[in-house]
Amino acid sequence: MDCATKLVTSRQNFSSIKTNKYQLGNHYVKVFYRISSLCKIDQEHVKISDSTMFIRRLEQLKDVTKQAMPPSYWEFITDGIFYKVQQKDVYDEVVEDVVKRLAEGSNGILVGFGQTGSGKSTTIAGLEFVSNENFGIAPRVVKQLLEIKKQFNGNNRMTIEMSYIEMSKTAVYDLLKQYPNNVNPWHVDKESTKFIINTECQALKELYLGEARKETKETKNYLSHINTSVLTFYVTIEDLSFNNVNRVKSRLHLIDMAGSDTVGNLTCVFKTKGEVGSANLAKTSLEQFFLCLVEKSQKTIKSRLRTNPLIFFLKDDLNISSTLRFIGHINTDKEDLQISLSMMRFGQIIKGYKPSSIQIEQPAKMTPENKIRYLQRKLQELEEERIQNSMLLNVDLTSNINSERAEHLQKIVKDYLNNHISELDIIRVVDASMAFKMFKDLYTQWEQERQKLYKEASLSFGKRISDSEISLQKKKWSSRSSSTMATTKVGKEKRRVKKSKDASVDEKLSMVEKVDKQISVQSFFDSRAKHSTLKTIASQDISSGSISQSAKRRKSKFTTSIQRRASEVKQRSVSSFTDGIISDTVVTPDIIPNQMEAWNGFSKDPKYTSFMEECKSNEKNISSIYEQYIEALKLLNEQKVNIDAIKQEIIETKMIMKFKSTDSDKYTEAIFMEAEAKCKEKKDNAEKDHVHQKEIVFRYLSELKIYLDRRRDLKEELTRNFDAFCKEKFNLPMPTVKCSTELIKGSAASIQLNEFHVDENMPEKLVETIEISEIQIGQFKKIMQKERSKVVKMRALDNKKIYDKKCYL
Ligand SMILES: Nc1ncnc2c1ncn2[C@@H]1O[C@H](COP(=O)(O)OP(=O)(O)OP(=O)(O)O)[C@@H](O)[C@H]1O
């Protein structure tokens, strides 16, 4: 798989481009291109600059008289060109936002089109590889949707379903059904299977099975798909908080078009003329439909809907308010230029652009005029970029922010304050402006608390200090930059205060200064250090010889009250900070690095020893039952595979019997019947074992559930205990607490529930943690191969029957 860097990324700036007057292009319609990583870019024929592709004009190559002229190219504007990039990069750039919009109720269509063997299926499905890093768009959509689903709770519910169909010129097949799986081409929506996705594992298994049921032709290197396939995700979001359930439905279609080609091309020698023609027709139909769409001709659009089952199926979703993404796949080899040009033109039609022809001089021969033209164009581009940037900087983008985004920003603020991220990570203009607004609010809040405390402190000494005096004093105090300077100034300040016969003001100011330090942002996250600082400062002041005994007494009283208030303010700050800004953080107990010491103290405290022991023993139980459960599950799956194999044997025996029935004698028939009976007996026994094994699996599962429930309670208790410990030892609650990593080491939370077929009844809590491993992909591939060979055999038998029938007739 590719590992080189991304060649060109998306560019949104199309202003310098000649567009069709019926331009369809809005920011929801994007056309990308992926150049097959198996071919080298031939610079003479193909050039790429940003997201613009230049392809050599073919007539110039063919016409010898024109070959001496400067090379002339077609210019195609795209939203991004990928060459030798990771699957993830393609996904992030092209699909991620489509899925987000899908969860918000917007329909979407993603079409992978291109020449035979150019990498369409790799981009859309990517199931032939052994690592999930190489998964294509479909498995990644499943993962992202399930992640979004996790965020729905309470009155909001999200349901994800999928259907998977394959379309040939004349028929439509349901890929989620066993062969024979024809559906009525005009009732695909009603007749196709809708599979409810609860886990990534189940969905992947269905994807692999669907892949196996596709019609393919074996080539030297890979299996080529003959037909177009459409994988549709149906998302339903329900809000149950009203009397009438509020329901939003949306669909996302991932279309893997049949490979277009020219009959006789080396890339498609294995395909019949009919198959090539049918693939080209599918692309042309879509192209024609888009031309109608671009021209907004409702009448023609309607009539076109009835000409093609694919367009009919996509129907309402195929319009410009949906999010449309097209990924064209091309080879840049000279012999494939013609078909590549056709693919590029398709993209331009979708965007509503008119390809223009330009001449590109070779750099060595560049004339001054061309240089000026080139530089002028670059200048214009930069100028436009500058205008856009300055617009972004000056526009208040924060007003349009939704709650999810706001939550995300709150998390950024929290992470920044916790030193988990740097300023550079808040680089986006919107993020930065919102984040700084939050910093400001936070600061204002603390500043108000501080002022309030100051006033209260002044009042408690029976003397009111005017606001101006406070600010004057404050300024003087805050201007101290070093400890020595501070000492000298303290002396001066005290002399001045003595002169004004108000020594108590000085004391109060020094106390308030300490409180200031105490509630500063830094000290907020370093509670222990601050706490001791407070004590040290207080004791230093108290022992200071310049203060009289009564002042000392007053001061110590004052210190205690200030300390208490500081602690109160801090606690209030902590809770308001947590409530207002990082309300999402306290849910999971977490240990942040500078609290490790506190955690160690807590875990060794004899008061909590028995509690900690219980936590550990619960984790141990989870581990051991989990292992047994996995073993039992493995056996269960093996049994299932065995049963499938026996069933297959029965089918095959029956089929052979049917075929032989015409010319076989009674003796042969009896042998077949006996073989079938034996298979059935084997199947019955295997099914009995399977039922028994299922019971064992569920027993382990329910046991595991009990321990996991206990773990949840223990976690809550742990949070409470740790909080109490921190309050007791440091006089401060911990802002966030987490189980020690040591504690959960080896626990089921850290174990990834493995592979294997998981029954629907498996509790969601467990299923959520499933990560797809390479072993599991291997198993899926085995299932796929088995299913494929089964379908191939059955198809061959059907074709033979049809052939025999024809011959007979
Ligand atoms: N980005 C890539 N990285 C590695 N291998 C790739 C990539 N793209 C395609 N291939 C390889 O090229 C071959 C053809 O790819 P794929 O099946 O995706 O093409 P296709 O366009 O779907 O073909 P067809 O139209 O014949 O079905 C496969 O062997 C695949 O592994």
C-alpha cells in the first residue's frame, strides 16, 4: 500500500476558472481524482499543479505536423488530486464531513468512477488487504457512524442500517442475501435487505459477504468487478422527548461504478464486449443525468429517472442539495490517456466547468510573455488568498457555532490549560477566537471573585479602602518583578503605610496578593505546591519582626480566614470551571501526571487498602472470565463454520443428484440419498452442540456483565474515595480523577474483545470496545472466499442450465 506523501490537496478557489453558465458547483459538490499508484506520472503527457490537472491534447500527439508546435493541454480543475496517498488521507479529505452531515440529516452520494483496474474498489471498499489501515471508505464510514452513535443517549436515538446491491445492465442483485438474490430493478428500495448495524464487526462481515457475492472476473493480479455496486447507509435519528417522536432520516450511497474502458484495451481483455459496453453505458447515463441536472431541466430529469435503475434508486438524493462527492480514478500511462480524458470531462460536467485548452511551454523555452502571464496568474491567486484570509480574520465566525463545536472548543481550552496541547494546536481562526473568548470569560470570572474577596477582607478590618487606593496598591504590588525588589518595596510600602497610620492596609494587601497568587491559573492545576506556598508565606509573615504581637494575632486570624476563603474561592472556581467550561471532564476518573503522587499516596493509604483489594480482585475476575468467554466464543464460531460447511455439502449433494437424476439408476440414487441423510445427521448433531455452546457463551457473558457492572460502581466509589482523600490531605478536591493505569492493567477494558462472529444479543457495552484486528480480517477474508466459491459454483450451474435449455430448444 502507498505510503508516500499526498501530492496535492483540495483547493477551494475556483474564481479564475471559466465556468459553464449553469454551474452546478457549490461547496457540497466536489470532484476529486486519484491517480493509480501503480503507474508513474508521465510528465510529458500529464502535469499537475495544485488541484489542476493538465492532460496533453491527443490530436497533437496523433498529428505529426502539429508535433513541432508547443505542447497544448486540456486544463481540468478539481477539488483535489491524490497520488500515492494513504487511504485515511483520502477519507479525511473526501468523506469525513459527508458522514458528519449525514448524522445531521443531509443525504450524500459518493461515486467512485474510472477505468478498469484503476483502483475504484480499493478506494471505496479496500477489503482485499490484511490491515485495517488499508480499509477503504465503506468500513471507515461504518466506524465513524458508530462513533457518532455512541454520543446519542437519553431521549435521542440513532439507528444505522445498510443495504448493498449490485446492478448489471439488466438485473439488480441484493448482496446481503444468499444466492440467488435478484430483486426487482424498479423496487430496489423496498425489496433489498436492510441490515441493522450495531457493531463494526457484524457490519464488516456483511461487507465481506457482499463483496463475495459480486460478479467478478479473474485477471492476472486481481478480481475485476463487472457491475456497479451501491452500498447505502440509512441513518435515522429520533428525538423521543416529545409526545410525537421527532424523526430525521438520511442516506449515504457509496457507489463503485463498473470500470469504463475501450473494447480491445489491454486493461480489459478479460471482459466481453457486452460487459465493457454496459459499464460505459452506466457512466454515460450518469453523465447525461448530470447534464440535465446542471441545466435544471425538470422535465428531462424526470424522464431520465425512468431510464436507468441506478438513477431511479438514487432518485431524490441525486440533487444539488445533497452532499455529492466524486472520485475519478485514472491511469496516466500514454495508452490510457483517451479514457483518462473522458473521466476528467465527466468530472468537469459534474462541477459545471468547461475544460479549456492551454499551451504550456517547457520551462527552458519559456518566453518573457509567458513568464509574465504565469506570474500574473500566481499574483492573482495570492491576492485572492490574501483577501480570503483577511476576511476570515475579521469576520466574527463564532456566532455560527453549534453546540458540538462549542463542546469541542471547551475541550481544547481545557486541554490547553492542562498543558496537553500547545498554542499551535489552536491554530484555526474559529477555534482560536472562541478559545480566547473563553479564556477572557474565565479570567473575568476569577477577577470578580478576587475583587469580591478583597472587599470582604477590607471590610472585616472595619476600614473601607477606596477602589482607587486598591488599584493603586495593586499596581504597586504587581509591578514587583523579583523577590529582592519585592522585599525592598515591602519595606518602602510599609514605611509609607505607617506614615499614613494605617498599617493594617498593608497587611490586607499582602494577604490579598497571596490570594491572588493562590487562585491564579497556574496554581489551579498545581494544588499541592500552592497549598504549601500559602502556608510558607503565611508563616513567614507571621514570624516577621516588624509586626507587633497584636498585629500578629490579627494576622494569623486573618490568614486563617483568607486561607479558608481562598480555598472556598478555589473550590468555587474549580466547580464553576468544571460546570461552565469543562463539564465533560469529570465523567471518567482520570489521573493527570502531576497528580500521580497524590494517587500513590491514596493507593498506599491503609484506610483504603481493602477497597483497593476489592477493585483488583474484581479486575482479576473480569480478566479470567473474559478469557474463558473468548475461548467459548471461538469454539462457537468454529462450530458455526462447520455447520455452514455441512449445509453446503447437503446443497451440493442435492444438486449433483438433480443433475444425475436423468441418467442415473436406482442404485446410484440410493447412494446419494444415503449421503444426504448422513450429512443431515451430521448437521443435526453439530447444531445441537452449537446450541449447547451458545448457552455456555451466554453464561460467561452474563457473569462478565455482573463483574463489569460492579466495576462501574467501584469506579464511582474510587472517584469519591480519591476525592475525599485529596480533600483530607491537601484540603483541595481533585479536578479530575482516574483509576490508576496499574489498577486497570489486564482488565477487560484494556483488552480488545476479539474478532469472531458476535451474536446480536451481545451487550452493547462489550461490543463497543471491539477493535478490528488483522486476525479478524483474515477470518473475514476466509468467509469471503468460501462464499465466493459457493456463489461461483451456483452461478456456473445456473448458466449451464440456461445453456442446456437453449440447446434443448
Ligand atoms: N492505492 C492502491 N494501492 C495499492 N494497490 C492498489 C491501489 N489501487 C489499486 N491497487 C491495486 O490495483 C488492482 C486493481 O484495483 P481495484 O480492484 O481497486 O480496481 P478497480 O478500478 O476497482 O478495478 P475493476 O474496475 O476491474 O473492478 C488491485 O490489485 C489493487 O490491489
